[in-house]
Amino acid sequence: MTMSTDMEKLIGPRVPADEFKENRARYMIPTLLFAAAAIMIVISMFLPYWSLTLHAPQYPQGLTVVAFVNDLEGDIAEIDGLNHYIGMRPLGEAAQFEKQVSIYGIVGVSLLILAAIFVHNRWAALLALPGLGLPIFFLLDLQFWLANFGQNLDPTAPLSSSVKPFIPPALGVGKIAQFRTEAQPEIGLWLAFGASALILVGLYFHRRAYKPLVEAQQK
């Protein structure tokens, strides 16, 4: 068995030149969808993924924290000052490992999606899976840290007795003491979800294009 045959078994059959010329669109559609998804995910890491606004009578404009994949912006000092009184840790202590590796991880996810373009069998779905799950992972990790902070209040804090442990919702409206919270996805997360949708559609067209070639290879 030649090295070329081994490679084809690993990454799937190559498209004959005459077949590609005759059905160019069939093979280009998944390529373009995967490429667009990878680009959208890369762009997303420069944009905010999520925001949380605290509303209370003494803050008519609200206090807002905006989360990027590797940073927090907004009224951090003011919110940390309020959180201190109820025993919540500073926001910057959350997801430190995730923030350190997020850029490398997202670049890696994008490269895997691009690699799926060159794989013409079922392994393409495995390569695309991290990109498909990225926005869900972000929300699950976010909810974990919100619960971790809300459930582990310092009992020695000045106002600890006035606030019971709580779990702020990652999306939607919630309540923390006298504050009403509004959490919502931002453009970066919407781009990641859009990339997931493109990957799903791309996998459908990928299977439609290459399954006949894989079946012919196995005969």
C-alpha cells in the first residue's frame, strides 16, 4: 500500500479533476462555508461576547460589565466595590485560565475548521466540532463562574447577612439584593453562533458532496 493510498484512507478521497470541473459548486459550497465560519470566529475574539448591566435607583444609568474572551471592561471598579460589601470576590479573579488561553484556543479552533476543508470523510465533522460548540462552551463556562461567585460569598463581609447565596443568570433578567440584572450576548458571541450555523450547514453539504466518493473508495 502506497503512502498516497494511506493518506487517502485517512483524509478521504481526492476529487477527480473532471468531476470537480463538472460539479464545482458541489465541492466549493462546504469549502466556502467552513472558511467563512473560521473567519467569523477569528473576528469574534476581538469583539465583546457578553454584557451584564446592574440597575438600581442610585444608579439610574446602570453599571455595566462587558466580557471579551480574554478581558473585562466597563464599570469594574464600581461593581467590585459593591460586591465587596456582600462578600463576592473581585470580577477579575474569574476564569483566569480561560482568559489566558482563549486567544490561542480560538485560533486553534479556526485552524481545525480550515483543516476540515481538506478532509473528505467523516473526520471533517470531528475537526469542526470545537467550532460548533464554542459559543455553548462560552455560555456554560460563564454560568459556572457566575454560580461559583454567587454561591461562595464571604460570611465576614459587612452585608453578608442581608444577601443569601445566589446564581445570576448568564442570559436574561435576574435579581441580586436591590439590583436588577440584565445579561445579554454581544456581537462576538452572535458571530460565534453564526459560525456554528455555517458549520452545521457546511457539514450537510460536505457529506452530500463527499459521501459518494468515500463509498466508491471503500468498494
